[in-house]
Amino acid sequence: MVSREKFEEIKEKYGFWSSWALWADVEEAPKSNVGDLSIFEGDEFLSRLNAEFVLVGLNIARADIEKPLANFHSSLSRAQDYKIRYAVKDTQLWGAYMTDVIKDFNEVDSGKLVTYLKKNKQFELDNIEVFRKEIQDLGAENPILVALGDATYDILVRNVAEFKVLKMKHYSHYMSKEKYREEVLILLAGLK
């Protein structure tokens, strides 16, 4: 469980880059309620937060995040965030902390970011320091990092050897939500 104080501290420091793997329930359509941030009101949700797992994306793809904790909770019709909700519901990853390893670099095309990082190694190292501080501030003793996609996995393995890093496909990968969940369940079965 994450305390109210820790939740508010993380929200204040990292809220425009991060969120938690909790979403409102699905209603009529698979993408329904993905952007509903009211789930972070009150205190009931705190018992479901799990800082022992951190789902790590590459970067914020769009510049339209206007509220803390809205990352990974987009209600835009083209967004694929609903796949994460479907894939992690009722698993060890439900309630996990979610963040991006590269901050303040809005780019939809991950290849362009990877090219930029190859040419700007110090930018990557600077972002890794922010990421390390974020994980330290989270307060988990030995969190397992779950990289969302190959580029994120490569960055984490290259820079944060002190953490166990798992890899799963990025949620925008062209596959059904059912197939995505199947892959997540296989990944988690390997932890036992």
C-alpha cells in the first residue's frame, strides 16, 4: 500500500509524467472511462497501489496532458491506453506505478527519439538521473521495472542494472487487447 502522503508527493513531483495502473471500469465500449481520473479521489484506491512494479514507457507521445496522473489515461479516440487497462486488470500489475523513462520529449515516433538519443547521449543520461530519483522517491525497496517496448527496454538495461527489468510489447503494438493480455499473463507467469 502507498500512503496518502507518498501518493501526494509523487503526484506533485511527477504527476505530469506518471500515473498508476488503475482505471475506472469499462462500460459500453472498450475505451470507455479510460480518461476518468476520479478514481484517484478519496482514499479507497490507495490500498490498490503497488509500487513494487513500475510500468515504464519511453516518452510522452503527445503534449496535451493537462492534469496530473493523466498520462496513460487518454480518452482520445486514437489512444491505445485502454489496452493496458484490459491487459493488467486483476493481475500483479494492477495498481503499479507508471512513468516514462524520457521526460519532456513529446514525440509519437519512437524511432525519432531513439535516433535523437544516439546523437545526444548526455540527454539520455540526464533523463536516467531523473528516472532514478523518481524511483527512489517512490520508496519501493526493490521494484521490478516492466519496459513497455523494445526501445524502453534497451534504455533501461543499458542504464539501470540495479533493477530487474522485464519487457512486454508496447500497448500501441498492432494486436487485439485480448492477445495483449495473453502476452502479459505469460510474462507474469514467468515470475513465479
